[in-house]
Amino acid sequence: MKILTVDIPGKSYPVIIGEGNLHRAGEELLKLGFKRCVVITNPVVKGLYGNTLDRPLEENGIKANTLVVPDGEEQKSLENASRLYSQLDGLAVDRTTPILALGGGVIGDLAGFVAATYLRGLPLVQLPTTLVGQVDSSLGGKVAVNYGGLKNRIGTFYQPKLVLSDITTLTTLPRKEFVNGLAEVIKSAVIADKDFFCFLEDNLSQLIDQDPDTLEEVVFRTARIKASIVSKDEYDFGIRHLLNFGHTFGHAIESVSEFKIAHGEAVGIGMVMAAELSLLLGFFSRDDPERLEGLIRRAGLPTKLPPLNKKEIIRVLTQDKKVEGGKLKFVLLGSLGEAFVSEIDNTDAVREIVETS
Ligand SMILES: NC(=O)c1ccc[n+]([C@@H]2O[C@H](COP(=O)([O-])OP(=O)(O)OC[C@H]3O[C@@H](n4cnc5c(N)ncnc54)[C@H](O)[C@@H]3O)[C@@H](O)[C@H]2O)c1
Ligand SMILES: [Zn+2]
């Protein structure tokens, strides 16, 4: 088991990562002084881990009610938030009752949004069960629902009291979802930690085989990078932008593919494109994009654009909200493990990257 802290003044919280951690839920809640809780989850995760969580809660005398939201990204809606508010009314919870978000990023974002807003805020505990959840979405306090066809349109920043990541839950994750999460793992390494990048190069097959020690180390090191970045920039005005590496191209690819290309796949391609852009603009050395591309490919992610309308990708990129004063905002690499935000007025370079990818 490994522990780190997200160190935000007045709101710091522990992130506990390890095998079988759901069994610790009861004692960890008691440590925080909670004797009752409401679990929000979906039918898939409830079927797999509902009982695993209920038992330690019961053994520690913690009363739990469970609210279930259907599975899927489209469930991250105001309608579901509203339904959950009514259900919480029915359970007569008060401001000392924590919400436990048991599931992937969809549940984490929706349950977190409900926790942030109901009665002006209930304590939140994240119990992420996907790789994306454990290395990315449960950390840093961004909670949101989708609205008007736009992702994360309504939301806020609301830090949890605890993140308890049970890496054993990842064994039941569909392969595609696991590989999706690997995109965020590789992203974190390449923007902030060259040693970790080399570790991934050396241990990728053990990671893909979900060797528990390797998995624990990887979830811990990735979570530590995110924790360190969000601790310095809670509200995403500065250094937190680095976490968008590969995401500017990635979002354009997702959007032009009408979301047929999964987020992690789009970020895989987007990272290769951002690395090529860094090279073209003279920041990145020649061999490094190949190393990054090699790791992404070995992880099972795509590295080349599939047949999509490239003109449309360029249009989305140049109209993206990252355009400021006619400049395009990109996260670029100086070397492996070192990223920076750059405002580029050379849209020809961006076009060239799309056309040659
Ligand atoms: N708040 C943030 O900072 C942040 C960061 C990244 C992503 N997100 C959000 O997270 C969401 C994506 O999260 P995700 O990738 O975890 O997807 P997800 O929550 O949809 O989970 C993926 C699938 O795996 C299933 N599942 C979950 N745990 C399982 C397990 N242990 N075994 C088997 N199946 C399991 C889910 O039911 C779902 O079908 C998006 O809505 C995205 O916007 C938020
Ligand atoms: Zn992402």
C-alpha cells in the first residue's frame, strides 16, 4: 500500500493506493468521524463491488444507503443530479453525511457534483474503480455534469476528503478501458518525470499484464504527478494546463470522429502530434518523439490519425477555446519529462502536423 497527499492549504487529503483497499473503507471512514454514508454507483460496479464495500462498512457499524445511476457518459447529466438530490431528500441526510463515489470518472464527476452542491456541500470520498479514475479523475477536485451537448459544462472545484484506490478492481476492467487509462499514465510521465517514463519503457509488459506491484507503483507515481501539479494550481489558471498535453489535438480528433474514437486513443494520437509539433518548432530533440510514439504504440494505443476529415480537424483546432488573441495555446515538450505551455502564432506548423499525421 502507498499513500500520498494532495496538499492544498486547508483542504489537503490522503490518496491511499493498494490491493484490496475497498476492505479498508470502514476503518478509513471511522478515522474521518463518519458513522453513516451514501454510496453512489452504477449497476456494473455495484454488481462487481457493491458487496465488497458493504461488508467493511457494516463491520465497522457504518450505515450505508446505495443510490444507483445507469452506466454511461450520457448519465453525467443535470437530470441525474436532480434525481439524486430527491433521493438524498428521501434519506434525510445532513451535512455530515459523506457521499462515496464508487466507480469510474463518470460516477466520480457526477457524485462529486452532487456532493459539492447538495446542502451547499456534503463530504466526498472517491473510491475510483477505473485506471482513469485512479490516476486522473478522482484527484484534483474537478466535478461536473455535461450540458447542452457539451462535456463538463456545469461544474465546480470540490476536493474530496479521501481517495481510496483499490487496484484489485482494475482486474475486471475491460481491456479497452484499461488501455484508455494508460494514455493518461504516459502523459503524466512525459510531462513531468523522465525516470518514470524510463520505468514505463522497462516495465510496460508487466503493467499490461497487471502485475500487482507494477500496477501499484504506476498508479502511485501517476497520481503523485497529478497531486503535485494540482496542489500548485487548484483552479487551473497556470501549471495545471500541463495536464492537457496531447489533449488539444486529442479533443479535436474526438470531436471530428463524433466520439467514435475513445478519449485515451485520441490522446495517444494527440501526444504524438504534440511531440512532432515540439520537434518542428525546435524545442524537442529528434529521437524523443520516436521514444514517445514507441511507448504509446506498445501500450496498445493508436499513434496515427485514422481516416478523418483533416480540414475539419484544423478548423476545430484553430477555433478551439485555447485560441487567445489569435494565438494557439499548446502544451509542448522541451525534453522527455519536461513540458511547457506555449502560445503559437504559427498556425502553418499546426496545419503541417495535422496534414502529415
Ligand atoms: N474530474 C476530472 O478531473 C476528470 C479527469 C479525467 C476524466 N474525467 C471524466 O471521467 C469520465 C471517464 O471516466 P472513465 O474512463 O473512468 O469511464 P467510466 O466511468 O465511464 O468507466 C468506464 C466503464 O467501466 C465500467 N467500470 C468501472 N469500473 C469497473 C471495474 N472495476 N470493472 C469493470 N468495469 C468497470 C463502467 O461502468 C464503464 O462502463 C469522463 O466523463 C471524463 O470527463 C474527469
Ligand atoms: Zn484525458
